[in-house]
Amino acid sequence: MSAARAQFPARVDKCASRSDVLGLSRIVEVDTAKGPMFGHSPAGEYNFLTDHEVVLTFDDGPSRSHTRAILDALDAHCTKATFFMVGRMAAADPAMVREVARRGHTVAAHTWSHARLQGLDIDKAKDEIELGFSAVALAADGPIAPFFRFPYLRTSKASIAYLKSRHVASFGIDVDSRDFKTRDGATVKANVLAQLAVRHKGILLFHDIQPSTAHAIKDILDALKAHGYKIVHIVPKTPATTLADYDTLAERESAHRKVATAKNPLASRSVVWPQKGSANASGEVLPWASRTGTAQRVTKAKALTKSERVPWYEQWLQP
Ligand SMILES: [Zn+2]
């Protein structure tokens, strides 16, 4: 097992304290040693958000076409997000993975090929998880977070147990932008605000491969600010570790892609997520989204530690 040695200092930009931008309300450092699970869907064990706090997450990328527009919108609001990247998307565009990391966002994994782990043999699930982490880490050329999101939000007991054994935290979601169901940015914004009006806080799910989100993200961030929502940035206490066998596989895959790109420079831009199923081609299936009424409860609420309650600027930027 190779352990990344670099530390994870949370990057704090001075502009984050400006009153006219979202900035950052606080940074939560997540200890992943016991493989905690967060978010309502799939049912998480811990809830670390207080009223009007949100975490921004972007899945399935990176995307040459859309990720940079999202990074620019986040920068304009001097705020940070977490990107759950698909291994083979990362392998196809390592420069974009590095750019996401360089701009201070948390880089995390979302399997190698966006496989649905529910019902998958545990050995295959392990391959998907490990090659995902190895490929994203290789592309990032630096430490990534031991944070994971299940594709389609579909879990299995065996894969949950495996992630816990590897000290990986799983992040579900609380609010679904449903950006994969529309090309209309206004609809994405309305979806987010309507769900937040009910939940008042939560982990927000977007996809940085979706044009609707790329077009709407500036408006959405403006609206979050106008409605008084505060951004919480999640960072890991320690970086993800990767397994040597999977690092080798990831390196082999990366070398193949370099050869293919040299022969056909446009090849690496044409990676398109295969269409699965019908309406939710590239998105997630939310067990609770199809229900009406009551939200699922988080089974255990973790009390905030003192440092979590203190706004980041009191922690790091005291004059
Ligand atoms: Zn996904």
C-alpha cells in the first residue's frame, strides 16, 4: 500500500470573507478512519451541517467542455466544492483534474467506470473502487481525498464494509439538482431552491458534465447567496491511500491514452459517458426523490466540535 504523504491544508482565500460573495462559512475536516457515511440518500450515519449550511458537490467529471465554467463560477464567489470524479474521465483529462485541485477544491472518487455497485460481486466492486481512486490520484499527481460517492447512490453491504476497511468516507446527498434531466439552467436552479426550502441545508448534487449546470451555476450561486445559504467545505484529515496493483493498472491505462491521443489529438476529448437506462442517463437514482412527503432521517447526528463551530476566518485569518 502506498500512502500519499502530502498534507491537506485547507486553502483559505482572503476573498472568502467578502460580504458580497458566498465565500466559505467553515471548513470541516473529516476523519475517515472509520469510514463514516454522510447525507440522507443513501441513508448516512452522520449529519454535520447546521441550518442554511450547504456543501457543493459535482459528480461524473471532469469534463473539458463544462468543468472550467464551473470552476470560474466558484472562483467568482470565492468558494470551494468537492468533485467526485470518475476514474476513466480523470484518465482522459488529467490536466483538468490538476486544475480542479490547483484551484483549491477537494478531489474525490466515484469509481472507475461509474459502475452500479449494488448487486455487483464484491471483487468487481473492489476493482471499481480501487481503480477509481488510483486513476484519479494518478491524474491529480498529488494527494486526493479518501471520499467516495456511490454511482446512482446505490450501495451494497459488502461495498460499504469494504470502504470502511479502507478508511474511506462515503458522501450521499440531500438535495438533487436533477441537472441530468434537463438542459434548462432555470429548472436546475428551481430544483435546488425548492428542495432547500424544505430541507434548509444539505449536500447538493450537481454534475460537472451537464451543460445545464455549467450554464446555471453562476445564477445558482447568486441565488444561494441571496437566500442566505452558507458554504461548508469538506476536506480530509488524511489523504487517500492507493493500492500498488491498481496504481499499475491506472498507469497502464494512462499510457494507452497518451499513445491514442498522440495518434488522434481529439480522441481524449471525445470520451462520452455511455448512456445507461433511460431518463437518468448520466445521473443518479434517488430512492427518496420519487417519494413525496417525509424526508429520511439521519440515524445519528454527530455533535459539532468546537473548531467546527468557529467560522474559518476566526481560525485561520485572525489579524
Ligand atoms: Zn455519478
